[in-house]
Amino acid sequence: MVSHRKSPTGRPDPIVLTGIGCVLPNTPDARTFWDHISNGVPQIGRLDRFDAAAEGLPVHVAAQLGSFDHRSCLPGLPAAHAAKYSREILVTMSAVADAFRDAGLGPGQVRADRLSILQSSSRGPLAWWQSAMTGTAPVDPYRDKGAMFRGLAGCPATLSAIHLGARGLVTTVSSACVGGHHAIGLALRELRSGTADVVLVGGHEFPILAEVARCYLALGDGVLSPERDEPASAVRPYDRTRRGFALGEGAMTLCLERESSARARGARLYARILGHRALNEAGHATSMDLVGDITASVVTGVLHDAGRKPEEIGYVCGHGTATRYNDIAESRALRKLLPRHDDGDLPPHGSNKPVYGHTFGMAGIINVAATALMLYHQRLAKTANHATPDPECAYDHVADGPRDAELDLAVSLSFAFGSQTSVVALERA
């Protein structure tokens, strides 16, 4: 039974990541995720989820989930129940259950009232609402007994809790692209306060709809990639030829717990989660600090909390949207963080958006999972499609990766509309 609240030494008990569950494009498990991430293998292909030409939209690529059968991930879920759930709910439930299993946990090993599930989603079940509002749903929403499940953003978390018997805090946050980080921050509070012993924290996002594409296209050129002929090279962060991001979908969940109990049961430790800090710049609604001071201060703060220094950072997992403002803002923040360093001495700085596209509320979860696996494998992931550096971003983005490294400390960055900045710090366990 996992029930430890303090480390045997009486010191603050570190929080560790012990399980990763995912259902992403062409990615059914953590091992495949690491293969794609580390080698920089894009899972972005030709868009076929909707007819962009008929919609008059110059969008041709996306990171889309293929066929999915939940039964191998959720063997105990009654078919009658599954029939009432949406594909999005089943995908998310599968990622949650897989994270629990990947951590080496099973029924009865965590007290029900001390097992929590926290999720993040920027938009919730958009596809269901689209079909309900347009009258194209296969079942009349007003006669559909599953409508209450399918239409609520929080149902993937609550239904996962029912499936696993989790009776702790179960909730879903929505904070655009920093939501995944925010969920991790809440998980750290639950664990450090002793309120929970295990927290399954994740994100789910299914934005590949004409309505979502139209929203980003309205922001102008350079936000949503118009790539047509070579989908795999559609997203090019920190590159002079960047043209924006691609939409991505799926679900990912991480299992967090205190290190003493994880070690006591012989669990694999992917990484320690040192801390999280979030800041609302209270500035521009759609732009971020382009000087770099604010982001640098947030990174410095989370490291100070953990007793670490910026000079110790061995890798920065950037938000990396392949949009001009994001790319240069991250680069300027890194230079502000380490002002005495020449560009050649700055820590490697990468992005996984070329692999899975922009997943919004799940993006911070993917970032932290990727960073944890780099610490675990002692290998830096390649930033795909980085060939001609933007002069403002002309330093190491691991374009030649993957690369073996002695990596002890890394940070994950997230930014979001609404003037939000977020940082998670991790170290090797």
C-alpha cells in the first residue's frame, strides 16, 4: 500500500515521475513516444479529419490519431458503459490507466481516498459540441443518454476516477497552453501537503476542427502552418523558414508520487519534479514578454525554490511553436537568464512541436514527459526540421541529435494566450 507522507530522513520528500501513459498519433505507449521524441520523427501528416478545401481553409497537415481500440487499455470497462462515452473520453481514460500501470501500480496498492486525477484541456469536447450544434450528431443530443458524459470537459477525469476507484481530488483545469503545467503544479501541492499519495496528472486535446483552424488563421500569417507538400517538415521551430505550427491531438498522463514510497516498492524513477512556477504577465492578451526578463525571472524563481542555479541547467525544453514571437522570446529569455554566457555556451534548447504538433492544454504534459525521459536516458532529443537558424535563435537546438549527454537539471517552458508564463524544473533521479 502506497501511503508514505514523509521521507525516512524526515526531510522534504522529493516528488518523482514513475509512470507515463499516452495515446498520441502513431504512439500507443511511452517507449514509442521516446523513440519519436528522441529521434525527432514527426507524426504530422496530411489532414483528412475535415475537408479544408470545402471550408476554404489553407490548412493541409495535422498530427492526427488513427484507429483506436480502447479494450486493450481498459479491459475491465463494460461495453455498455463504453458505448455511452466518446472516442475522446476513451482515449483519455486509456492514457490515465496506462500511466498507472507503467508506474507498476495495480488495484489496492493506493488507498482510494489518496489517489487523485488532475487533467488539463484547453477546449474540452469540441467535436461533440460541433455535432450537437450543427445537428450532425449520430444521436439527437436531447435523447442521447450519453450526452452528459460526452459534452463535459471534466468527464474524462471523473470517468477515469470511477474506472480506477480514485476518491481523491479529481478535476480538470483549462488555462490554454499552460494548463498542463498548471495541473502539474496542483499535483505537487497535493503530494507535498500529504493530501494525496499518488496523482495521475495529464492532458487531453482534440482540436482538429475547421472552427479551431479558422480561429488561428484569423491571427494572420505565420501562426498556423500552410505546408502542403511535405507534412513532416511543416513545423520548423527556431528556424528562419518557420511558418507556424500544426494542430495535434491525443492524451497523455503522468504518474507522480513521493520518492520514498516509490523507492520502497522498487518503482522506476523517470525523474524528480523539483517544482513549478506560473506567472500571469498581466500584459498583452495574445503576446508575451519579448524582452526576456519575465520568463528569466520565473525560471530563476523555480530553481531558487529547489536550491539550484541557472548555471546548472543542462537542457531547456521550449514551448517551441515555430512562431516568430515565441521563438525569439524564448531565445531572449535564455540570454537574460545567463547574461555572462556567449551563445555557444547557452544550454541546448529544443522543441517537440515538429513531432506532435501543438496540443494546447496537453502541451506542457508532453514537454515534461519528454524532458523526464531525456534525464532518464541521459540523451538529448533532436529538434526536427531545424536547418537554417533564425539569427536571433542561432545557438544549440540539438539539430544534429539525438545526443548523449550528462544531464542533471532541465526546465520545461510553457506560454499561453492571456499573458501566461509557466516553468517546471526537473532533475535526474
